[in-house]
Amino acid sequence: MYKIIIVDDDIDFLSWLKFGLSKKDNFNVITAETKTEGWHLAANEKPDLVIIDLKLPDGNGFELCRQIKAIDPSIGIILVTGVFRELDAWQKGSQAGADDLLIKPFSYERAVLQITNLIKRIKHPEPK
């Protein structure tokens, strides 16, 4: 089973994504509404993947991404943004260590596809 943490201050978004992902047999989903709460969960729960909104009430997703990657670079990170400057968000996210980016609004199917693909890349890397 893969452990996923979702960090977003939008309760409706958290509920929607957690509900959908929790129905998958291989996902255990935990949620956080702040950067601080997300950081504590990531440090203590040892997740496989963290999904982080860029705008959080007590900081930003880029900062949280850097903090998580500093303690464990193998944790997959998908940043989520509603900002339409995708290239800018991707460049900053990549510099912070993010593995992927989702632009709101997105479909549940799109999220599952990106999450599944990232977990495959992280947990089962192709031989060099």
C-alpha cells in the first residue's frame, strides 16, 4: 500500500481527492490543511508521495517541497496550482525538487494517472 499525503487548505478539494484516492486498493491517504501540518506528517509518516498546493495559509508549496526533499529525496512530490503561469510554476517547482505539477481544475482521472505514473517511476525505476 502506498501512503499519500495531500496538503491543501481547500477543504472541498481535500475531501474530493481523498475520497477518490481512498477508493483505490493501494492508496492510504492522509490530509493536512497547512504547511506546518504537512511538514509534520511528511517527517513522521514516511509517505511515498506528497501532493502540495502552492498557496497555503502559513507558507508556500515550494518551501514545503524543499523541506521534504531535504529529509528524504525519494519522496515523490506533485505540486498543485490554480495559477495559469504553468511554465513559471513548473520551473520553480523543479528547482524546489518537485517531480510533477497539476493545474487546477483537473479531473480525478488525470490526478490518478499522474500519481500512478510517479509512484511507478519512484518505486520501480528503469535500469540504466
